[in-house]
Amino acid sequence: MRAAIGLTGQFTAVDELITAEENLLLMARLRHLRRPRERAAELLRRFDLVDAARKPVSTFSGGMRRRLDLALGGYLWSRHLYDHRIA
């Protein structure tokens, strides 16, 4: 069950020195996911980051960083994503 749950915190946890695509590929490879490029491309589409995929994250707006963080925090490998904040 633990492997099926993703977590994202209040502050973004992305590497600002590399691109969105590289962030997704790095995490996919660290998690030993199959077809990391395909998964990264799927998430870039899902989170509307295709146009910014190859730009450094340091150039992103706050909203773009948050979308990337959500992709990295849960959707990359999980079926469920929990935000620690109470609605």
C-alpha cells in the first residue's frame, strides 16, 4: 500500500538548475520505473508543461513549479496523492 501513495508538501521540492523534463526523468530513474521518457512526456502533457519542458525550472512561475512538484510528488509513480493541508 505504501508504494501506491505519493506525498507533496507545502513548498516545492524541485531542482531549479535543471529542466522540468530532466527533473521527471531523474525521479523516474531513481524509482526504477519502466519507460521513464514516456512517463515524463505523459506527465508534461497532463500538467500542461510541454512548452516549458526544456527550460530551467528557475524560469518557471510559482504555479508552474507547483504543477511540476505535483507531478514529481505523486503522479510520477503513485495512483493516489495526498496533500498534507486540510481543505
